[in-house]
Amino acid sequence: MDRSREIGAVILDLDGVITDTAEYHFHAWQRVAEEEGITFTREDNEALRGVSRRQSLELLLGEHIERYGEDTLEEIMDRKNRYYRNSLEQITPADFLEGAPALLAAIRSRGLKMAIGSASKNTRIVLQRLGIIEAFDVIADGYSVERTKPAPDLFLYAAEQMGVRPGQCIVIEDAASGVTAALAAEMVAVGVGPEERVGHAHYRYDTIAAVDLDEILDDLAQ
Ligand code: B16
Ligand code: MG
């Protein structure tokens, strides 16, 4: 990575970075799996982080996908989304992941632009429930581009909308697919989570609360 770059913006993933909706996605998929008679564990769920609803369904069903027609696949996705949407009603402004509000404040206080880059089509609802929809310059979500993570498109779209070059962006991600997308976009990738999941990022922290923006900016300025 070329370290001498001027950072102009930070793009944050939503699920697993700002709030723990990753857990709600898991419970919704688990319920669907149970109804379909398919085993689906917390470990299986790791592969679904950051990937689209359709790809998640394909991963969940695996070889069982052959027993379903297109209409049924659509119905299963709708059902999962209904379960997920129901759980979103519990979200309040108290449901930030620890350290997320401080991180957003740190980004702002350094005069950087700020975007959301989430694969979710429910991004706006979640941001509304958290009471921070106004905080972002750009919201790139599941409706913004065709090709989802690990393709770089969503992050490139966010950069373009903010008027900054990809090389000026830092991406903060909890998903393996999201880190891969950030690297493909030639952005600075910050992974949040275990080495085996996000170890391919330029910087890695165990939790959001541990993300040290100053450390990253200082390191990049050298
Ligand atoms: P939806 P992110 C992703 O959001 C989730 O991590 C992933 O589990 C989910 O399948 C995807 O959004 C699509 O979500 O069904 O709400 O459109 O991590 O990119 O913020
Ligand atoms: Mg995520």
C-alpha cells in the first residue's frame, strides 16, 4: 500500500460496525433455516456477513437450492426480511456498538467526510432507528449498485458521491467480503474482528471501541 496519501473520507459499514444488526440477521436466517429443515449454525453465519440477501440465501441453502423454484426462493427472502424487520423495531439510539459514537465524532472532528457503505437494503431504516441518518454525507446501500461486496462498486460509488478519490478513503468493515471490496477499491482497509475473518485488512482491531483513528492517520501520514 502506498502510505503517503491524504485521507479525505471514511466509509463505514453498518451491520457489525455501527450497530450489531449482524446478530438480528443471524436470528432471522436461523429461523428460516429451521423452517426449511436445514442446519445453520453461528459458524455458518460468519460467511454471510456483508454479503447480499440473495447470496446469503444461496450460501444457507447450499446444495438444497436445487429443490426450490425461483418463486419459493423469493418467498424465503421475503420471509427472512420480515423476521429481520420485526427485530429492527427493538433498535433505539442506545443500540450503537460500544465505541461507534466516539469513532463517528473523531472522524468529524478531523474534518473528514463520512459515508455509510452497507450491502443492506434496510440501511435507512436502521440509521433512522439509531437517530443518525443525518450524520452522513452519503449513504451507499443495497440499492446503490448492482454488484455487491466483495466487488469494489459500493465503496467506489460512495467515494464518487462524496467527491473524493478512492485512494483518499478509509473503509471500516467487519466482514471478510467487505475488506476484500475495500482492497479491490484501492482504499485503506480497516478490519474489525478476528484475524481469521479480517486479517487481510491493512489495519485490524478486535472491536470498534479499539479502532484508533489517530494511529491510522499518523501511520498513513508517514
Ligand atoms: P438486507 P453490511 C449486510 O450489511 C449484512 O452484513 C448482511 O448479513 C446482509 O445479508 C446484507 O447486509 C443485506 O441485508 O437483507 O437488509 O438487504 O454489513 O454491508 O452493513
Ligand atoms: Mg458488516
